[in-house]
Amino acid sequence: MAACDSKTNIPEYERTNINSKPFHVDSFRTQWLKRLHPSHYSYEQPDQDEFDANFAKEMGIDEDTMSDLKSICRQRKKKQDQKLSLKCNKNRHEHYADELERVTSERKPEAVENLIPQGDVLLTINIYYPAVFDRFNYTRPHMTFLLTGSHTLAELRDAICCVSDLQVSGEFSNNPDMVPDFVSKDHYKSAFFYFEGVFYDDMRFPECRDLSATTIEWAKTRNFPLFTQGKMENTRFVDLKVKVGYPYLYCHQGDCEHLVIITDIRLMHRNDCLDKKNYPLLIHKDRIDTHKCAVCHVYIGRWYTTNDQFAPSDPCLFCDKCFRMLHYDTEGNKLGHFLAYPYIDRGAFN
Ligand SMILES: [Zn+2]
Ligand SMILES: [Zn+2]
């Protein structure tokens, strides 16, 4: 593979089995379209008899063997489906896979304008937990999405849920009912992606700042290769130059950093979900342990306190019910001295 000319925009492997060399997504798409027969990426169902005849020819088998094979496969499929439907203790992943299959497989949109154009590309994009989480940082993706080449980076950004977008900062022990509804995402809208020397800033809102400017300036003074800037909302995935399998960056809330790894880029197929409205399509989500209330051990923590005479530890995590029962009288008056902060559990999205 290494012998290919990198100008051809066909992904070559820079490091075997790890990542490809950089290539331009749209040029890659064009190369495929040039080489394939339109019937290969058309959404039209191929004629079944013609398909069977071609299949038999390619496999070097005769008509009788082909029809035997077909009936055996059908029976096996039936048996397997029965077995699966009888299995009642399906795990969460199996349930989710069933549901995803039901909702998306070969799904055509109701309105023609929502049909993803033939010959578009489909990307598999993995978003990792932010680097501040101690476990699973670099081993398991938090979320895996499918997006088409015509989606923008901003559409990916809006699909990513990260607990740091939901933090409310402040001390509320004197007025626990005053915790505001707004969350960090409403206040700090700046964010960027980084791919192949380019920072793509989210500049959709007037209060957005190009967070990457400081980094670019810093890099200039340190003799790094020149970094450039783009806008997330104006950049589609087909516009990108990327390496498949290579870790890139998503940064938001100032310093919440996530690795972003594109693991696959291919042409859309008629069996894919063809309805634009279902994208970005979440195909995997990791589940992490939630932090439970230190008193009841049942509910997810909603508050943490410090300098708290009622608490078994410092800081200490409480659900809303236990927090209020322990720290306020029936009229809602604060009892004793402590500081209280709203807490959003990172497993809140499970
Ligand atoms: Zn984050
Ligand atoms: Zn509790």
C-alpha cells in the first residue's frame, strides 16, 4: 500500500493497522464514484434473478446448488430469528441494537428532500470521554456516530453530550431552590475541533470566541508548523483532510478535551439509513457507573457539600431528597453550617 502516490487521495496506511495517511474526503469519494459502476451505489434494489445469476457465476456454482444454498440459508435465518425472539433476558446492548435496526435499517425518508443523495459518504466517528475522567479515557469511546459527508462539524458538536456542558457553578446552601436553569452550554458557547493542522471554531453565536487563536499564536512563537483556522458551521466532512484511525481533538468549556477518531469512511449503501433526519446517528454509547447518594445509596447524587457537620465525608454527595431532609427544617430553613454545590453526574446520560 505504501507504494501508492499520496496525491491519489486513496487512504494509505502510514502506520500499519493504526492510521492512514491524510487524504481529502471529497476527493476520496470522487475516486470511488469514478471506479464503481453506478449500480454499485445506486439505491435501486437490484433485480433478484440477475443478482443470483451473477452471484452463482462469481462463486463458480451451478443453478441447482445455488437454489439449495438459498433454501438452507433461509431456514437457518428463520431458526436464528426464533431463537433470538425467545431469548427474553437480552442485555441492554442487544435491546439497543434491535431498536436501532428497527428504526434505521434501509429506512427511506417520508419527504424526498430528506433523502441522502446517492454517492454521499458515510463516516464513523468516535468521541472519547474527556481527559479529566480517570478511567476509560483512551480505551473506550463514549459515543459513536454515523454522519454523512454533507453534515457540518457543528452538527457533530450539537450531537455530543458531555457532562461539563451541564455544570452549574456556585454555592447555593442558603437558597437551594435558586439553582438557575441555565447551564454551562448556554453560557460558554465557544468550542473547536482540530483536524490536520486546522482549528475549526464554533462561531455561530455572537458571544463565541475563537478559542484556537491563542494556541495558534503560541505555536507561531515556538516554531511549530503553521496552524490555520476554519469555522465549524461552514465546514462539511467532505471538505476535511483527515487520517482514518488518527486521534484528533474536540475542545469545549475552555478545557474539556475529547479525542475524536474517525474509524471508517465509505460510500452510502441502499441498506443504510437514508433519512437525513436520523443523523447524526448514534450507534454506540458507553455506560458508566453513576455516583450514588452517600445516605440512601439509591439515587444519583445531585448535590455535594463541604465543611458539612452532617456529612460522613468531605466533600459528600447527596440526592436531592436526602440533602434537603438532613440540611433544612420543614420550613426550609438552613440547619447548621455547610456549603452546597449542585452536582451533575457524568452517568446522567446513561
Ligand atoms: Zn466535554
Ligand atoms: Zn439519598
